[in-house]
Amino acid sequence: MSTAIETVDEATLPKLSVKQTFAGKHLFITGTTGFVGKVLLAMIATELRDVRRISVLVRTNRSYSDPRERFDAVVLLSEPFQEVAKRIGNETLQDWSDTVVNVVAGDITRDRLGLSEADFKEVTETDPIDVILHCAGNVNFDPPLDQALNVN
């Protein structure tokens, strides 16, 4: 059986726009305290200003028992966000962070991402997520197999 490959005239295809696709959407991002997550969020802060809301999953640790404190210290003060501040200004960046970014405590290895009942309801019912951007991962290159599968 022979199948023909159909060619498509690119001029007739609609133009794709990341800005238009994400405008007005509620994004959910994992891994924002890691390098890839910080860079992605910094790019969104500078280039996709019409994103309505961004919920970021942040795991607490010994140094930070509050996820917002960890986000502010580890993400907003990071090198990628220093560049954002230079481009849009510190005040605008802080306002964007306070109004657009919703920091939720959780852990990608837990059931329902370790979200509290209230946070889970908020991102699934009250203000449902439109797009999930998964940037979390284990940077230990020799973890036990079960741990690698849970995280990555």
C-alpha cells in the first residue's frame, strides 16, 4: 500500500503566536526555583505580559518553611530576575509578582502534587489551570530509580 505525502502551503496556515495563545490564561509552572523554571518565568514576565495568572509550585525546605518566602528569595532575587528588573523596573516587577504570581506549596512527588485541599480546589475549580509547564526535575544524575521516576 502506498501513501502519498501531502504538502501544505505554509502561506495558508494561521500564524502561531505564543503571546496570543497565553494571553488571559492561567499557567501552572513546576520547578520555578530551578534554573530552567527561573528563566522561563523571567521570559514570561518580560515577554508575555498578558498572562492572567501564574500559579507556581514551590516546595518548602529547611531554610524556607513558607513557599512565598522561598520564591521571593530564590526566584525574584535570582540573576534572571535581576535582568527583568532592569528591563521593566523593580516596582513593576514587584507589582507583577504580587498580582499575577500565585505561589502554592507542594511537591511533585506527592499525590495531587502535595497541594493543600484549598490550593487544589483553587487551581482545579475556582480558577482552573489552562496550561501546565513542567520544569521540575532531579539534578542528581545518579538517583535511586524510584526517585528518578517520581521526579522526572
